[in-house]
Amino acid sequence: MNQFSQKSHTELISTHVDLQLIFTEVLKLIDITIIKGHRGEIEQNSAYMNGMSQLMYPDSQHNAYPSMAIDCAPYPIDWRNKERFFYLAGIVIAITENLYKKGEISHKIKWGGLWALKDYVHFELYKPQ
């Protein structure tokens, strides 16, 4: 059975309860690592300056507390294997849809891998209209 590392667990608990529920369910199907949950001002601006984020503080969904965004990758991470990131995204999206339809969460999810500037590890919550 897959388990979160201490680092992954620490990052996960800095996120919105919907993300915690989604990614706890995801872990039951695929081994994952949580790279980042909440980012404070210094960390966010550093991520921006280093090209790891397109946004300065406080404009990232990572900057809310609890965070409305999470960076997650299949474990172990192989940055060249994009198929694994697409596979993970499919699982995340399917689990989110199921939990939302059952009324267990109040948000849906966007995946950064579908954006013009690809961010394969990024998932963020949004409220459907």
C-alpha cells in the first residue's frame, strides 16, 4: 500500500481540504509525491525569479492558506516520462469528478499540463459556475 512520505504529508496538509481528500484517494491507486502545497511570499517570488512559476506573490493559487493549488508527480519522478504525468492527471481528474458528483468536495480541478505553458505537476481548485 502506498504511503505519503513525511515531506509529502507536510505539503499536503498545507492545502485545501478538497485537495487533501483528492490526493489521499489518488495515492490509493498510484504512488505519488507532493512537491509543493502552500508557498509564502519569499518562496513564491523566488519560484518566479527562477522560472518555476509564472506569477509573483500573491497571485498564485499556491499563496492562499490553505493552498488552492498543489504540485504533485508520480513517484519515483522521471521528468522525461510525460506519459506518467498524463496518466496521473487522468486519475486526479476522474477522482475529482467522482468526489464532486457525490458532494464530498465543493471544487473541481484544473491541470497545468493542458495550459499553453505546460506545468505537468500543477493542479488547482476552482468553483464551477
